[in-house]
Amino acid sequence: MKEIAEVAIGLPIQKTFHYYIPERMQKILQIGMRVLVPFKGRKVTGFALDLLDHPPPGVEEKLRDIEALLDEAPLIDRPMLNFCRWISNYYLYPLGEVIKAGLPPGLHLKSEFYLSPTQTGMDRLSTEALDPIQQKVLTEIQRHHQMTLKSLLKKFSGEISRAQLFSWKKEGLLELEGGIKPTSAKPKFERVLQFKGGISDQTLSKKQLHILKWLEEKGEVPYSELRKQFKSPSKAIRSLENAGWVSVIRKESFRDLSVHPELKPYPKPEPTAHQRSVLEVLSKGIHSQRFSPFLLYGVTGSGKTEIYLRAIETVLAQGREALVLVPEISLTPQLLSRFKDRFGNNLALLHSGLGAGERYDQWRRVWRGEVKIAIGARSAIFAPFKKLGMIIVDEEHDSSYKQEEKLKYHARDLAVVRAKQADAALLLGSATPSLESFHNAKEGRFTLLRLPERIEGKPLPKVEVVDVKKGEGLLSERVREALQRNIQDKKQSLLFLNRRGFANFILCPDCGLTFKCPNCSVTLTHHLRVRSLQCHYCDYRVSAPGDCPRCGSHRLRGVGIGTERLETEIRTLFPDVQVERMDSDTTARKHAHQQILKRLESGQIDILVGTQMIVKGHDFPNVTFVGVVSADTSLHFPDFRSSERTFQLLTQVAGRAGRGETPGEVIIQTLNPDHYSILRAMEHDFVGFYQEEIEFRKALDYPPFTRLINFRLAGNSEKRTQATAEALGRLGDALLKRGYRKGIEILGPSVAPFPKMRGKYRFHMLAKGKNSRWLHQFARDVILQSEDLIKGKGVALEVDVDPAFIL
Ligand code: ADP
Ligand code: ZN
Ligand code: ZN
């Protein structure tokens, strides 16, 4: 029996601790279970990482006992634990929290008290040395071996109280232990009919014969299905069951996913020559069963999806499993329906749009090896596969792979790590690869695969840039012409504007008043239809004023445009065509997004106005014109990746045009017609953009030439948050003096780009370094030593590791 457990405690450090395993737990405790342990005078949750025969040398006398077991079964297996360890170490986040983040929400376990009789209790029960109510309760518990406090109190409600039970515990009759049970998500069971024997007997009734024939064909059918086919079948079934021809069993069922997008079917095409050569290289990587990373750089419409589908077929043929990450699954119904058409039910869906029960079901299907493919958004990187052969990351440049809250991981970077740990192939795909990934390919760390042209040699759309400095109003003459022409030709158009609402903000021209969010340092956006001013960060809302509340002026006016106003103007401009808008306001209802895309596919929409959402990988052959109303919003974002983001966005939007027979046309309106992001996007020149951007990154020592870790402080009091930030700065400086000087540079502390968000004042400090290991070591020291500095100040420290993964 193992006597010692290595335990991870909920701290963002990798140090682990050892505890004795009390005898009663020795048979039950397994790696991957959570335990309650004493730590610095408190009781904390820990994770059993390893079980040992002997304590590590020199700590024996100090070791204490594990107090309680919190899980009935391990939550994860060893390889997954190693993966989580890596994540915890790299993102400086508590291991227990990492593991939790990787589990479906239904498994976020809730603690409950379990009662069991002690030896004393049992003895006294058998000698009847208890009062009648104790006798009754203990008998009941003993019958179940163990009961939860809740169920016991329910059973004997009115007869016993919680306090009584606790006093019996004191008397030594009962044991009370913290335990765990799944919360909302539970497996669902259903009755299933199975066909057992041949149909020969002539004594069967017509109905029975009918049912039996039907069953023979199906083999196995849920009872509910039978009910739909035959009226009141239970009597017939009972006699069939008695005769041994049918058996009725209870089986776990999986909630049906109501996400089938019902788009056009996707037949399996013969691969083109380009696709074939890409597949050939890929297939070698897959067959090697070693870590083989690939970057697939294929222009928009070059047929990347078919590469994914066929690569997965190769993986399945080897008896291994495939994981596919997509930026946001609810936004890419087309990709999903292509996967469904090819793989049917051998596919699990993992994303946050599903209900807890659905998610739990999907997760379990993967866990038990019932499906070989999973497709999902960033958190699907934790899918519990055991024989992973390949991970695909579609649109690998997409910023939604970065989780911005709590555990701030980047799913693409984690895909690299997981594929490596699993000896699997890795396929990152994009028409606009991230600088990091392309750099990795250039340096030979990834094998670069290319699909240089669109399918069937279709040309990329012609892109024109219109300088709107002179101000022709919302839409330039050129865009209006193009829309008009498309209407005449019965083609469809997309208009992209990366800002929702009616007006950006409301201004009083008489006294200069603008309306600011009380919680965030931003102005409120005007939404006309719902007559409100809204904050797009914290969701604060007030009704829109008619007159200026300060000077009473009647001339309040909206400044800057959003998609709502764009839609209105387009409707006025083209009253006879179908105009729709797709942004988070119009797609709040479930499936609204899919329905809009379906109407676009079937030609019911002539002009679709929208935000980012219209950019994502859609493939609609009748869309021939795409207008970008303003390319400048993303360009001015305070982030060193703003040029890259702009280039990606423009190229992706443009990529929606001209996928059918008619060549596409794109017009970009901008105030910065000479900016290289815009010029290179106009020329479809990713490599040119990369070369310019990488020079800029090199000159300024930005990723991928350095690594960044951001320390963010947020607190309710501006003064205290600032003081804490300054103290953090001094700590950083002191650490530099004590030996970190070489290789690490600190920027700040300073006020964050948005100084106030959701009511919190924000400051940050940036650490920059060339050596990742060294930089992380520094960050770990900062976190450890800042504990006292932050304690009791009402200020939270968060650490954000910049996604710039280098192997
Ligand atoms: P990407 O993801 O690279 O933008 P898609 O995978 O959407 O491109 O493919 C673009 C279009 O080309 C789709 O309509 C798809 O059906 C079609 N396609 C892909 N491969 C082939 C092929 N080998 N032969 C014919 N059509 C293809
Ligand atoms: Zn005013
Ligand atoms: Zn706000």
C-alpha cells in the first residue's frame, strides 16, 4: 500500500507537498483525485499527483494526514495530468484550477457531507445501547453504508436535526466526511429494445409480427422510437420479451444535439493537384506517429476544409483519434455541416453554446472512446482522448483562441504542446497565419504546406482602396455603385463594419456633454431601436435622453456609425431589396445566426450588413461584392498586434467575395490608404505583409523575438491600486538587481490602456525577455513575493502570458 501522496495545492507555483494517506483511504485514493489537506493552519483543496511508498528524505516528521477525499473517481488520467501540469507551470495558474478548467461544467463538483457509522456506532447498534431515534437513523445509514447529510435529513425530516447529527458525531457514533457529487449534469438513461431471435413462430399476432420485423431490421431501437411507430406496444413487447425474441435494457442515452445547421450537403470532391501534394506530406507525418507540426497556409477558398477531412480519414484508418479546434463553433455552421456530412455520428461537439447536460454527454462520448473525432472551440483542447493522432487548428490566427479570463491560455499554443506530448500530428491552418506561426515555419520548426490558389483557379477578388478623408458620407460613391450593380445582377453583397449600435456616442453640440459609462473608461454607444445607451464592455444600460440633461439643448446628436445605422441607411438607399444585419444584437437568440446564414445561402438576402461575424470562413458562391465601411477601427487599437489584426481581418473579409463563378470585388474605405496592412491586404500579399511586420517587431523587440508577461492589477480604489502597482514595480526592480538584470526588461508599471473597466481601476507592468524559462522564473518570483504586498488591499493580480509560442 502506498502511504504517501504528493499533492498540488491551489497556488500558482509548481511546488508540491507530501501527506500521509490514512489507512482508510489507502485502498481508494488514486492519482487524479482531489483531497482536503491541512496547509498553513487552513484546510485547502489539493490534487493527488502521485502515490509513493516512502516519504521523500528529510521531511518524515513534518508530514501530516490527508483529511478527506473529495472525489470518488479520478477526474483525469496521467497524460492529461501531465498536460495540465505543463499548463499550470507555463501560465502560472494553480494546477487544481487548470484541471477544473479542462472538465465540462457539469463535473464542477459540489461538496456534500457523507455520513457513515463508526465502529463504536455499529457496536452500540448491535447491542441496542442507543435511544430509539438513534437506533432508527443508524440502521438506515448502515443499510446504505453511507448517506449524504441532505438525504438523511430529508428522510427523517421533523425527527432529527442537523445539530443532532453533529452531536452524534461528537459522541463518536458517526463519521462525517466531505464528499463530492456531480451537480447539474448527469448521465441520462433510456429503455432500449434489442432484437434477439428469428421469426418463425406462427402463433404471433399480426401486431407482434409487425413489431418483430421492424426490430429485426433495426437491431436496436430506443423504446421511445417504438412508441412513435406503433400504438400502445407495451403488451406485445412484454410477450415478445417473455418468449425471448426481444430484450429490453436500460442504456445510457446521449442528448440529441439540435445544432444541425441544415445547409446544403457537401459531396466528397476529388482532391486537386495542390491538395494531393499537401495530403501526401501530411500523411507521412501522420504515419510517423511522432510529433509532426504543420502550418497550412492556403489562400481563402483554396480548399483547406477538404484537407482537414482527408487528413482525419488517414488518422482514423490508423485507429487513432482527431481533435479539431475552430474559432467559434456557433459561427461556423458550414464547417460543422461538412464534418457531419463526412463523418456522421462519429463526431462529438464541444463548446460553450451547449447546455451543461449536452456538454457532459459529448465529453463522455469522447472519454469512453465512442467517438473518434471531436470538434470544438478553444476549451476542446482538453478533450479526453486517449489515442490522439492529430490536432487541427482551423483559422489558427484567430484571437478567440486566447482565453482572456482566469486561466489565460492560448488554445493554439496548447495544441502544439498536447500534440507533442501525444506524439501526434499538428495541423495549423489559415489564409493569414499568425506572425508567430509563420515565423516558426520559416525557422523550420513547422513544416510549411501551401495551397497557393483558389479551387478551380478562381481568381482572388479585385480589391480597391478608397480614401475617405475627403468625406463623402458613410458610403463612398464607389461602394454605392458596386451595391447598385450587384442588385441589378442579382448577386449578393456583404458590408462589414466592426462596430455595433447606431452611433458611437452622443454629443451635445451646445455644451459638449458626452455620456460615459460609470464603470468603464469608454463612452456609451447609442442603440436606436431599443432607445438606449449601452456600454459594450460591462453591459451598463440607460435609456437614451431626448434633451441634454445638462443644458437642456434639443440638439443632441450621434457621432460615429455602427451597424444599426448602416443598416438603416442601406434600407433607405435601396428600399426594394432585402437587407439584413448580423451582429451580436441580432443574433442573441439561439440559432438566429444560423438562420441568417441559411437565408443568405438560399438567396433571400441581397445585402448583409455585419460585424466580425460575417468574416468567419463562410463560403457562399453568390456573394460577389464585399465592402469594408471602415478599416480604421482595428488599426488604432492600443496593441502591438493591431496591424496584424487589421491585415487578417481585411484579408478574411475580402476572402468571402467571388467564391462562385463570377469573380469577386472588394472595396475598402479608410483614412489610412497608405498603411501597409491595408496595401498588402489589397494585393493579397501575406508574405509581403509578414516581411514588413516582422522587421517592425524585430526593431522594437516584440514577439516573436521576445516573450512578454503582463502583470495586471485591478482594484476598487484607484489610489490603492496605484500604490500596489508602484510597490509591484519596486519589487520588480529589486528582483532585477538581485540577479535577473540579464535578459529581462520591465516596462511600467503604468495605467492600463483602458484605465477603468467594470468598475475596477487598472494598472499593469510588462516583463520582456528573450529566454522563456528565465522570464517565467522571474514571473514566479514576482507572484510569490508579491503575496504580502497585495494581501488585504482589495487588489487582484493577474498574470497574462503573451501567446508567442516557440517550441
Ligand atoms: P478555405 O477553407 O480554404 O477558404 P473551402 O474549404 O471553403 O476553402 O473550399 C472552398 C470551396 O472549394 C468550397 O466550396 C469547396 O466545396 C470547394 N472545394 C474544395 N476542394 C475541392 C475539390 N477538390 N474539388 C472541387 N471543389 C472543391
Ligand atoms: Zn448640453
Ligand atoms: Zn461599462
